[in-house]
Amino acid sequence: MLAALIALCAAACTETTSSNAALTTGPAASGPSIAFDSIDGPPVAVFNRLVDTISAEAQQRQIAIASREGSANYRVRGYLAAQVIRGRTHISWVWDIYDDVKVRALRIRGEEAGGRGGADPWSVADDAMLRKIARASMDRLSAFLRNPDAPAEPDAAIATVDEPLPQRPSRRRPRSAEAPSAAEKLALSASR
């Protein structure tokens, strides 16, 4: 049983590693380079199709993508989630772009509404949806890479470090998930 589990894990690692190799561009790309550190959330089949689509969209925009192990001006971490809202499956996605000193420089996010996913919400992530996600992501990333100091687009947020705001004392009694104490029960029953 342990040997089967190790073999399964090794097979999964091999698939992910080979897919990450697809996230590189050739010498035609120019400008600052990026490397995808991770893309978390989708199942392997969706992940592989997304990687291929992102590579194609990046090449069209001449975005230089280095291997995950290589050096790059920016590192990208992606997150995707499938959720059902009012019977329709939505795929939400976020790309956090970090500079060379590991400070988040940009967050790109979006959501695509799909149809009814049935038992597997990821089944709505067809090639057309993944192409929309990759196209929108690479458009915003390309704009950022052309001018990193420009103001962020409405759906993209540049990370800033603000001083924490002082907390005002709450006038309401804090809510608690705990059951009322015996004294509170007694007070509640007496007020009836």
C-alpha cells in the first residue's frame, strides 16, 4: 500500500514538473522576465490545459517566462477556485506577482461564470473559459511589465503597506460562538 502511494505521488510530481516546463517562452520574448512559482487549486487536467493556454498567450504578447528554477525579474503565484453560486459554477482566479525582493508588486484577479458543473464543478473549466482567464491575465500582466510604475487597472491591485488603523472599542458586546453561561440563561429566563 505504501509503495502504491509513493508511486502515485511520484506520478503526480512528474506530471506537474513536465507541465511547468511548458511555462517558458523562447528567445523571441523581451522585457522583464517572469517565472511561475505555483498554480494552486485546479485538478491536474485543468492545470495542464491552463499552463498550455497561458504559455500561448504569453508568447503572443512576447512576455519572457523563465523556468521556475531559473532567475526572473518577477515571480508569479496563482490560485484558482471553483464554487457553485445559485446553481452556476464560477471559477475565481488570482495571480500574485512578486518582485525580485519578494514584495508583492501586483495582484490580478477575476472570475468567470460557467454553467452547471454537476458533481464536478471543475468540469465547466473548458478550453474557452481557460483561454478567457489566460488572455485577461496576460493582458494585465503585459501592461504591468511595460510600465510597472503606472497606476493599476481597476481589476488589478498593487500591494501597499499601510500603517494599521487604530482599533476603536466596540460598543456592542462581542459575539461568541459559546453557549450562554448559567447566569446568562437565568437572566434571559427572568426577563420573560
